[in-house]
Amino acid sequence: MTGPTKTMAVLTCAALVLTTAYTVALGSSGWLWFGVVVLIVATIGMTASDSAVPSAPRPRPRPPERPGGPTQP
């Protein structure tokens, strides 16, 4: 995971903890939980797209040799 993805994951966890504390202290709020769910889905998407990036390009395959081997002049 890159830096921005880690930051997004930490903020998502903090939002989940704060929303849970708010719910325990003052009562449930549907919009808060909706926002947390949207944030969780966005974090999952960001993590998935971050891990889908290839690390290095593949080398080109060599062409097959002709039957009979190389020809000499």
C-alpha cells in the first residue's frame, strides 16, 4: 500500500471509532453510518486499485526458432 492508501485506511478506522462513540453517547444517526459505509467502500476500492498496479512490465517473448535451425550463407 502506498502512503495515500494507508492514510485513507487510518482515517476510515478513526471515522468508524468516532461514529461508534457518538452512537453510544448520543444515539444512532443513520446519516453518520451511511457516511461511514460510503467511506469504507471508497477505501476498499482505493486499496484494490492500488494493489492492481503491476510492479514491472513483462519482458517481450522471443520469437520461435525456425525448423531446421539457423541458415548459414
